[in-house]
Amino acid sequence: MVIAICVGCIFATMLLLRDLARFTQIRDISTNRHYSQEPLPRGWRMVKITGAMFFAAAEGILRDLLDSTEADSNLILYADGITIFDAGAASAFHRFLQECTNHRHIRVIVTDLQPQVRQAFDAAGLDDGDYLFRICSSLAEATALARGEARLESCLV
């Protein structure tokens, strides 16, 4: 009886996590005037991530993002909608950044991290030490950096 209850709880947890992963979305907002009044420069793309970024969800979302982004391009990740960011997500994000910066030469700017997510980034060592990766505190700073109107140092949070 106890074993059946434990198996039931584990199964229910797995179903819950699967459902939560479905709610994590990525949306291209490059041409949405709500986020950027002026068009982004050629070669730049802006995406918004919304939802919980935990092990399975983060891996899938970041793999989809990587697959849809061309090599030698530029990417702004508007991350104000990330509600949860765990160690599994940090590991997936680290692999994503390595693939972007080391292999595909994709410049990545992450912006508008919520405090809990920023703390998780810091704890995981996801800092912007590489010139191809920057963290900005606001979308305005990130788009200014993309347009060449700001210096890289202005985005150090």
C-alpha cells in the first residue's frame, strides 16, 4: 500500500512537471513595437521567454531557440517572464551559451532578469565575462547596445 502511494505521488509529480514545461514559451518579439519602438539592426533578433525554466523545460526551450537562430547572428533574450530558474536550467543555459559563443558565434544579450533569476545566474557563474554574452538590466539598454548607441560597459549590472 505504501509503495503504491509513493509511486502515485511520483507519477503525479512527473505529470505536473510535464504540464509546467508546456507553459514555458518562447516568442519572437523582434517586430513588436510594444517592446522596441525602432526596428532592431539587421542581424538582430529579440525573443521573450515566459514561464518556469527548470531542468526539462529549460533544455527544450533553449534547444528550440538554438535551432531557430542562425550562426553569426545576434540575440536579445527578454527574460522578465522567467518565473523559476533552477540548477537544471542554469546547466542548460550554460551549455546554450557555450554553443552560442564558442561554436556558432551568436552574440547573446540577456535583459530584465527578475531578482531570483539573477541570483541563480550569479550562483551558477553565468556572468557576462565573454564579449559575446552580456546581461543588461533593461530592454532599453539592450536595444541601445544592439544599435551601437551604448558601450558594453553600460550593461554590466
